[in-house]
Amino acid sequence: MKAFGTEKQGEKNLLTLVGCATIMEHMRRATVRDLRNRYTVLLRWIRAGEEIVITRRGKPVARLVPESPAAALEVDWSRSPAVTRDRAHARMLGAEEAASLIHEAGGRW
């Protein structure tokens, strides 16, 4: 067995061709009629991560692929109004005042 990368140019092209054929074998195929009549099954395949080639008269016309997940948004809390608010003149609540406010809110949070 040869080490990876030591094959001849012709063998390398053949490996690429075989690799592409293998990938295409595993890709689901559906006709335009399937798309129209069995779309729930096709959606189930897409949700499972499958790619589907849509064919018309045996020729590929489209490819359905699962949507990639959206990147998580980063929040810059240092610019939040709660952080940047000027508290220099704010009055501290005592324990009784805080308890009274919590009781007054009465679970509306």
C-alpha cells in the first residue's frame, strides 16, 4: 500500500473520480413530481441533514441542502443601559422598602 500523496497523477485523478461518485451515490435524488407530491418526506430528509438533487427527465435541475445554523449573536453588555446608567445620585433602598416593592409586584415578573 502506498503512502498518502505518493500516487501517480493518473491514480490521483481516478481516486478523485471515485470519491465524487461515492458522494453522489449517497446524495438523495427526487423528481419534480416527488417534490410536488411528497414534500413532507423531502423536508424530513433535509431536517436529517441530507442533500437532495431534484431531477427533471433524469437531469439534475436543483439541489436542496439543509440550512446552516445561524451564528450566535454576541451581546456587548458593557454598552447596556443597566451598566452605563449614572448611579451617583441614586438612593439605596433599605430592607423594608425592598421587601415592600417585591410584595407590591406580587409575582408579575
